[in-house]
Amino acid sequence: MTLVLLLLVLALLFPWGAAALARRLAQVLPPRWACWVLTGSAALLAGGTISVLVGLFHVPFLASLENLPLAQVLEEWPAAVPVASAAGAVMLVQLVLLVRRWIQLRSLLKRAWLSADEGTGDGDLLVVPEDEVDAFALPAYRGRRGRVVVTVGMMRSLKEREREVLLAHERSHLAGHHHLLSAVADLAAVIHPALRNLRDSLIFHLERWADEDAAAAVGDRRTAAAAVARAALAGSAHGRSSGYPLLSATSGPVPRRVEALLGPEPQGPRGGVRKAGATALAVTVVSTAAGALALAYGLHEYVEYASRQLLGTPSGCSGFWNTLDALFGSGR
């Protein structure tokens, strides 16, 4: 029982610490690297949480494989069924929320495409005849390739060079498939509340990634900063259209984006930062994978140990479980 409680604590608390570590690491990395670190961390931590819940949910099932009567299992471990039921209930809620969020994301994308149907233009650009100020990258949908959507109101609000920045920014979103990274973090946030902070941080770094690509495309960081600031101010003054806010030019903390563009171009990680980043990623990957494997093996050993005790057969328990039993107790 002590081991199970320990697993529950780890499942609940580990993502909080790991998410904080990933966010701190992202702050010292270039935007592209930061986005991959945040997305990978969100996916791994969500997978680790689900692994723990699946393992706890299967305790009664594993007991049945060992020919243990449920009554005997409950006599030795009264919390077996409640813990498994709670894990199953949590996974059911997570599944419902995941499906609901996926439907919301698809619905948002559909509405964005409908709002862009009136747009005209060549290539990947659609100009919508609306006075509202908005611009966003519209991912591919049902055979329609991705487009950059800009309202007439936004085009009027920017100077010629600033328009180039805006278009380069949105094209960076499309080229980098940023909507997929955003969707992964968004769905992972449904699994564990700690991952919501990763999602919010990822939104900022995705915008920073696109900002840097736009600045490189026009060759002028100050112009890029001015375009971001002017677009945000114009959008705030005139209101926003029903576009695709996940990849909008005015999303994320705009003052921080402008400040970053007015500074030097971010460089790739060097020396200690590179080592710290590699170490943090390795710890996250190894911890998640080892935790899932240890959970599966440990639960099997636990049930096998319990079956031998209840059925009166020789223990023959592995050294691994003897060690755990000595550390945490047999659970009785």
C-alpha cells in the first residue's frame, strides 16, 4: 500500500516540478529550441501520468491473473478496488475532456476557414474585406492547404515594410507547423493541470519563433518590433475578428515580444546552457520511461507476492520486490 501511495504522490507532484524546470529551461533557449522542449515535456509528462493511472487501474485485473479471489485481495488490501475505481474514473474524465477539447479545436479551425471564405488573393495569401484588424495563419483543413489570412483593416494599419513582417510572421507559423505543437500542449494540459503552464509558455515562444523568422526575412529587427507593436495596438483599438486566435499575429505577451526583437538576435545554446538543456531533457525522458516500466513491473511483482502470501505458497519473490518490500513494507 505504501508503494501505491508513493506512486500516486509521484503521479500528482512530479509534473509540477518537471513543468517548472521545462519553463525555466525554455527561457534561456532560442525560441525554436524552447518550443520543442516545451512540447516534448508536455507530451512526456502527460504520458507518464496516464501510465501511472493505467497501472493502478489494472491492479484487480492483475490479481485475477494470479488466481487471487477478490475477497482475499480486499481482506489484505481494502483500498485495491477503490484505488482502481478512482484511477478508472479519472481516466474516463480525461478521455471525455480530451474528446471535447479536440472537437473544440476542430470547430475553431472550421469557423476560421468559414470566416476566410470571402477572402481573395494569390498563392498562400487571403485578404478578407473587413474593417476589423486581424491576421492569422490558417492551417490546412480537409484538403485545403494552409493560408495566411489578413483583413483589409490590418493592411491599412501597417506600413509597407511592416506588412512584409506580418506576412513573414504568419508564414513562419505555417512552415513550422506550429498549430500541431500548440495542439499537443493543449491536449496534454487536459491530462494534468500542471501542464497548463507549459501550454501558456509555449504560446509565447511560438510567437517569438515566428517573430525571429520575420525579422530575419526583412533583415531589420527594429522594423519587425514596430510591426508587432503596431499590429497589436491596432487590433486592440478596433477589436478582433472571428479568426484563428491560436496563431494570430497579436497573441502572446506583446510587450515581451517587442522587447526581445529590440535586443540582439538569440544565439544557439552554448557550453553550460547546452549541457543543462541536454541534462534536463535526459532526466525528463529517463524518469518518465523508467517510471512507467517500474510501475508495470512493480505492480506485477506486488500481486505475485500477495498471491503467494495468501495462497500459502513459498515466496520466491524476486530480489527487486524484496528490496521494495524492505523499504516500503508489504502493504498490509
